[in-house]
Amino acid sequence: MILTTTFVCFCLASAFNYFRTRRQRSLIKNLKGPFTWPLMGAMHKLLFLTPKNFFKRSTKYLSKYGSLSRCWVFHRLFIPLADLELSRQLLESDTHLETGYELMKDWLGGGVLMCQSDQWQKRHALISGLFDKRNSEQLMDLSRQQADQLQQKLVEKADQKVFDIWETVSPMVLDLIVMITCGAKPSEEYSQNLENLSEVYRKRFLSLQSANRFNYWLSSPFMRKRQNRLIKRLNEEHKNLMASHQSQKQLKIGNGLDMSQLRSIPMKNYECLLEILVESKDPQLTTEEICGELNTSNYLGYLLCSSALCFCLVTIARNPSVQQRCLEELKLAQIKDQGWDLDKLPYLEAVLQETMRLYPPQVIVGRQLKKDFAYTHSIVGDGDLPFGSEVYINLYELQRNENRYPKANIFDAERFLGSPPELLSFSLGPRCCPARKFSMKLLKTMLAPILANFELLPYGDEVRLDLRHIMGSSNGFQLALKPREVDGKSISFSSNKILV
């Protein structure tokens, strides 16, 4: 009796699901995809998908079904995409702007990554204001100071012994990003909370326990409780900073300001993102949305910049000719006692771009279709991706396509000199990264003194790619450092100045 009832319920649910999705099915008949079981769909394709085997399995999947395919899981329609032709059409669209990153809604909800499409343009403009010419120069000074501190940390590692450079680089990047967004150096507690929360979400990625909010609520109550506690602590800190900014502003413009009060105000010569958001005078921008914006910028800036920097360092270490050419360029671009002229470092920028082509920090770019998306395609023909589809663009596979990038799996920075190919690591169109130009300057600022003062040695194991929200390595980023010699003498460091 129980078996019969179960079978009848399964048949009814399967029939309901079939009729519920029949319109979508009719629009994607031209797309290949894995076998679909009744009700379950192609769940078997996701059961054994892990961060460590993602890249191998995605390559196998694309070789079998093509760069544009479909995959059903229950009632959800996934469109795995690694095709530049269609990706460009979708990303450049002004009407399909929903990212669909539901996994991180509790933390990043209200931020630029997940805000409603009608708010996107205004929010994008606010964030772009952080990088106007005057403020950008001040932020670069801050970046140079942080780069100097990173050198001090690396001196301790410059003994030609293998170490994981992520452990040294990522905390420095985290501090810098938080100073840019919040206007203050983060406390140890804040940094630890941000790191811990990032790890919680990275563990949830590609986990069946996190397939939807109900599964997560039911199967991981302790992790969910810890996650919510960490989010609350970070947002409380943001709200305290907002209140402090408001009180300082009133103190500055009020009457009867004495010097003791003035000295209590922390001095900085740049405008942070928090100040821009608080002073935007946008009645629709709530305190929760400001917190979401700060969380989004901190999370993405910290992890994506750290990933790009570490992959670049490891790649340069394993390409001696690239390292030598970067060093020669740095010597020509050096300004006495002022660092380097970043505009005179085209090869170093090409090295960064080629690294991000091979190892895009944000591997997946998503779009949740709120209406049908009409497309034209040279292989599968014209068609429509139906309302409700979840499109996931695989930048790792897309940017290693031999048809678009000759010798795609070989590191060749020169391809980005002269007439560079398209790079989607910062996305395209109206929802591209508002900090693209600044991010490249920041990465060059952090890289230049490392290359100038240390020889990167290709010691240790090769990276073992894994995907936990961002491109990472399951065995870390292993290399070794050796201080460079000038006129036969090793470089040493003291008080943030280079001494010979």
C-alpha cells in the first residue's frame, strides 16, 4: 500500500512538473543536454560534482553537449554556457540584468551584485564615483602604502623555502579593501569574521545541502546559525561606522568645535565608499542596503583580487622569461623615490590579463531570466531562452576556447599587446565591474615592488584548481622568494624604504 501510494504520488508530481515546464521545453528543442529523468531531471550530473572535479567534469560535459546546452534539475532549467557569441549578447543586454545569486542573498542582498535591475544604474554610478580622478589618486597612495607593508611581510619569507603566498597576500588585500570601502583599518575581529563568513559560503558552493534555502535550513542548522551570527556582527560594525561618520560630520559643521574634539576625528585624505553611500541622499537607499553594498564590495574585492594576485605570482614564478621581461619594464618605468609609472607597464598589465584569461577569479557569471531572451547564433540558429532559465557562463572554458584564443592553454601575455582579444573576467555590458580600471591599477601596484625586490622561484607543487565561488587552488599557491641583488648586494628593508 505504501509503495503504491508513493508511486502514485511520484507519477502525479512528475506529470505536474512536465506540464509546468512544457513551454520552456518547447523553446529549447534545439539545445542538446543530458538525459532527463521524470521529476528528478538530470540530478545525476550534479550528485558527484565537487569543487575539485568541477573543471574536469565541465570540460567533459561541454565536449559532449556543446558550449550552449540545457540541463534540467527538478523544475529548474540551467543553461550552461561557454560560448562567446551568445555570452556577449546576453551580458550586453539592457533588459536581462538579474544575476540570480540566491545562495548569498542573506549576506549580499541589497548590494550591487543582487539589487533590482531598476536600481542598478544609479548604484553603479555611486560606486563609480569612488574612483573619480582625484579620489583614485588618493586611493592609489593608500595602495602603495599597503604594498610597502606587504614587502615587510615577504622579507620574512625570502629564504628560498616553499610557502603558500595566499596566507601572506590575502590578509593584506583584505585590509586594503576594507580601508577603501569603510574608511578605517579593520579590527582583528572584523577581519576574522569576514574571513570566516567567506569560508562558510565557499563551503556551501556546489553542496547539495545548499541546493535551496529549505534544504539548507533543514540539513545545516548549526552552520546556518553561525552564518547569521557572523553577518549580524559585520553589519553591526558597519552601522557603528555609519553612526560615527554622521556624528563626525555634525561635529565638523557644528558650532563650538574645540581642538580636543577635532583630534578625536580620524584623519584620512580620501573618500571611502561608506561616505559616498551615506551622503548620496537617495531616499531609496536604506541602512540594510548600504550594509549589503559594503559586504559585496569587501567580499568580492578581497577574494577576487587575492585570487588574481596569487595566480599571477605563481604563474610568473614558473615563466622565467616573463619574469625577466617584467623586471626590465619596471626598471624603465621607475620614478625615483615614487614607485613606478603604472601607465608605462603595458607588459605587466598584459601578464595580469593573460593570467585572468587562464584563471578567471570569478569563474561563473550568472543571469536569471525574468523574460524570454531572443538570441541569434551561428551554430544552433536563432531561438529564445525561456523565462525562468538560469544561465551560467563558464569563463574558464570560454576563455580557453581554441577557436577564439589560439594556443589557448599556453600562457602568452603578448596576445594582450597590440590588438588584445576579448576578456570577460570583469564581465561586459551595463553590469560589468565598476572597479575594473582601478582593480588593474591596484594589482599592478601590489605586484611591481614584489617583482622588483624578490626573485620568484618555481618551487613547490603546481596549483590544483578548485572552485569555491572563486577560482582557487586546493593545495594553496606554492612558490619561494629570493631577495634580488643590486650591485652585488642583497636588498633589505627598513621603515618602509628600500635599502641597499
